Amino acid sequence: MTHFRTLLIPALAATLLTACGGGDKPAAADKASAPQAAASAPRAALTVTVARPEPRVLAQQVAANGNVAAWQEAIVSANVQGLRVADVKVNVGDVVRAGQVLATFDAAPVRQDEAQAQASLAEAEAALAEAAGNAARAAAVESSGALSAQQIAQYRTAEKTARARVQAARAVVAAQRLRLDRAEVRAPDAGVISARSATVGQVADNGTELFRLVRRGRLEWRADVMAEDLARIRPGQAAELTLPGPPDAVPRVQGTVRQLGPTVDPKTRYATVYVDLPAGSLARAGMFASGRIDVGESRALTVPQEAIVMRDGFAHVLLMQPGDAVRLQRVRTGRLAGDRIELLDALPEGATVVVRGAAFLNDGDHVRVVQDSEPNQAPAPASQAPAAIK
């Protein structure tokens, strides 16, 4: 009996160990297969928003570059010789009216010359009166024979000579009065003073430039346009200029096409288009500006600008695929319209593009699509979302 128990106990122990070992193997296998299943499942990279391309009517535009210049610039010069500038009444930037006095010369020498001319005129007029009296008396006795014909002719010639001298003296007086009037430098037209070289004490020669004047304050944009675009441009079309300025507040000016240049530069193949700019704008003569001229409208396929992703110097969009995957597709872009941009390449019918979060994705990534309830908020990475990340 004792021998039987000795044999039974080891057998039972072996049976129990075998049973326990057979039950642990399937559980261990299940635990080993779980990480493999999790690794094979697709993982979302970002939470994104999507949009469908929309057709819109966009303005057709011609891009151009050019300089801002005065519509017409008047040069105000000295019209007197050897006079000293006594006073300068305006400065650069001042708005003046036609006929306004800009500067004055010291007119004392001109007044002295005018007084002398007046005296010479009075002397000539006195001589004319005497000569005219002599000629009249000679004519009265001509029939009596008291004077010879030669003497009578001499009296008449003396009268004509005296009359001519009076006319010459009067011309000198008029010239001195003109010099006196030109001692005041006046604006030839209304406008804005753009340059000033006149200084007090300066002795100006005739023709010396004293001021430059932008007539009527009008400015124009002289845009260089390719020859093949001229056929689409007409006077009266709207134009928009982009002026130099800070990146966060680039100044823009609206203008109107006034006329097209009559010639094309044979070297550059560009023509000049003259665009009138409104008075009081931020444009200044001498500025270089880029801009666009509206030449019509056309329909275009557009997507939000945020959907465009630049890779290797080219524009791309990310198209949604089955299984919430994305596919990177290269596209060509065109015109801008607010927050949307034109696509020059067609997309598959019914295509959907990623908008928020597109810049952080690569071809083949999986995403989680949500509604765009907060458009100004950056997309959250999946580490902050329920989905797992790579």
C-alpha cells in the first residue's frame, strides 16, 4: 500500500503540470500577436480639415512693373540776369496755385534802370515835340518859297527821327517794367513743389533752374507690359499697384489706365502703359512699383490658399484617399482671389483636398478629418487627439 502511494503521487503531479502548461501556451501566443496587430493598423498623423475645389469667376489680370512719375513736371527758371535772390517763399512739398509768388529778386537795380529809361523817354518826347513844330512851320511856308524843298525835307526827316527815338525809349521802359515784373518768380500752374534749388543771396543768371513743380499734383504709373499683352489693355481699365512698404502692411493704390505707349522697345519688347493715380495717394514720384491691370473675367477652379503645399520648389495639394490616407499631387497655381487661389491643373472628379494641416503631411499619411470650427487655430498633432501618432 505504501509502495502504491509512492508511485501515485508523482504521477498526479506530472499530470497537473502538463495541464497547466497546455493552458498557458495559447495565452502567451495571444499576447505576442497583439503588438503585431497594433503595428499593422494605420495610424493617423494629424487632425485636419478638408474642402472641395470650387469654381469661381476671377478677374483676368496682366502683371507689370514700372516707375511712378509726375504726369507733367514744370521747371521754373530765372528770367532775369544778374539779380540777387532776396526771398524764397515756398519749400519742397508745398502745394501752390497758378500765379503764386515762389521767390523774389532784389529789384533795386531794375527800378534804377526803369527810372533812367523813363527819363530818356521824356527827353525823346521833348525832342519829338520840337521836331514836330519845326516840320509844321516849314509846311506852312512851303508854298511861299521862303524855304527850299531841301530844308523842308530836313525838318520832316527830323520829326520822323524824333518819333522813332520816342518809340525806342518807350520800348526800353517796357523792357525795364518786364524785368521788374520778372523779379517775382511765379508758379506757371497749380501743383506741388518737387525740388528747390533757389537760395537767398544767390545771383541767378537767365535760365537758372530755381524750382521743379509737379503740375496739378498728378502722378502716373509708367508700367512696362509685354508686347503680346497690349491687345488686351484698353484705356479706362482698372489697375492696382503694390508700393514698397512693410511686409505686414503693404500699401496698395488703385489707378486707371489713361493711354498706351505708341511704340514697343525693340530691345526689351516691352511697351509702356500710362496709369493715372489718384491725388493724395501714398505713391511718390520715383517709386518702383509692381501691379496688375484688370483686363476681363473668366471662370477658374479654386482651393483655399492654405491647401497649397510647397515641396522642392513646386506647388502641391494633398488629396484624400480611401481609408483616410492622403496623396501628394503636384499642381500649377494661377490667380489669387482673397483667401483662395486658382488651380491651372484639373483634379479628379469629386476630389477633396486637405486644408488645415496640409503643410505637416507627407504622401501616404493617414489623418483624422474634423469640421473647421476654428479656422484661425493651428491643427493639433495626434498626440493631443484621441488617435495615435507614428
